[in-house]
Amino acid sequence: MAMQASEIEALIRAAFPDAVVEIKDLAGDGDHYAATVKSAAFRGKTRVQQHQMVYGALQGRMGGELHALALTTVATDI
């Protein structure tokens, strides 16, 4: 079963309350999304660490309910 963009956003916001989150459904099928996440929590982290943090926020749904996520992360000031 596919995830809704609002559910992806809610999971990310729960993990990063300060985040600015933008989700786009790339194929209109609820399986292929692009997400941009901007948060101060990413400061001092490598891009890989930032992405791992977001994948962690998705609580294991990547590869199952959520088939593909093109991810962009940005560290912001506090």
C-alpha cells in the first residue's frame, strides 16, 4: 500500500519539529516522492548522516510502503 505525502511529512515533522518540509509526488502514483527537508538538526552532519536521520524518521517504511524517495536535506541556522 502506498503512503500519502501528508503521512511522510507528518513522520518527518515529528522527528524534526523545526523542519521546513516539501513533498512532491513525482509520478502521481503515491510510490515515488521527492522531499526537501530543511532543519537545524542537520548542522554539523554529513549529507549521508542527514539522509540517515530522515530515513530513521520514516520508521522503516522505506522500501515497503514507500518505494522511492529522492531526498534533499539542508542544514539551517538555529
